[in-house]
Amino acid sequence: MTTTTRKHIGRNISRIREIKGMKQTTLAELLGVSQQQVSNIENSETVEETKLESIAKILEVPVEVIKEYSDDKVMNIISNNTFQDDSSAIKNLYNPTFNPLDKLVEAYEENKKLYERLLEAEKEKTAYLEKLFMEKK
């Protein structure tokens, strides 16, 4: 990874946008401008401060990261925003309000009942076919 600082603000915006997997059209919609205007911004060496702040907010990075771009800084910021180590969120991810073993037993019992009904229907069908066969003899 490179750690060199780039002075071309537009290229920095473009690179961060690409790393985040965002298309120019998406950035344009979020900024309220056309895709062509985003292309012009990304080709500009400088960007006005208010526009830069809006872009930084959309890309979820500080303005300084855009101004003093480096792959390492951006990847660090993105990974911190994306992969937060929040143990409470992990705990809440799967916290059932029921006993999973009880649900398993219920499913087993339901399958058993369905199998018994299917077996009974097959017995009835067999008896009916035997009856028809005997009548034809």
C-alpha cells in the first residue's frame, strides 16, 4: 500500500469513492448534482470547501483524509467504520426468546404426525385399489 500524499483533491475523491464501491451516479444523486458534475469534480485539482465537506460526509471520511489522501489512512477509516468490534451488537445478533431444543422437539413431533397421516393415506389408497382390483375379477 502506498502512503504518499496526493495533492489532487479530485483524484483523492475518486479513489475513496471507488474503494467504498460507490459509483459516480450514486455520489451525484446524494450530492444533488449530475454525474457529469461529479466527473468534473473528480478531474479538478481543487474543490471548494463546502462541496468537499458534503462529499466527505457522504463518503463517511473526514475532510482531512481527502485532502491528505493515503491508501493506509483510507483503509483504516473504512475498516473502522465498517467492522466495529461491538460485542453488544454481536450478543444481540442471536438472542432467542425460546429454547431452541424445545423448537427442535416440536419440529420432530410435527414431522412424526405428518408421516403418520401420510402413512394412513397410503393405507387407505392401497385398500381402495385392492377393492377395485377384487371387483374386476
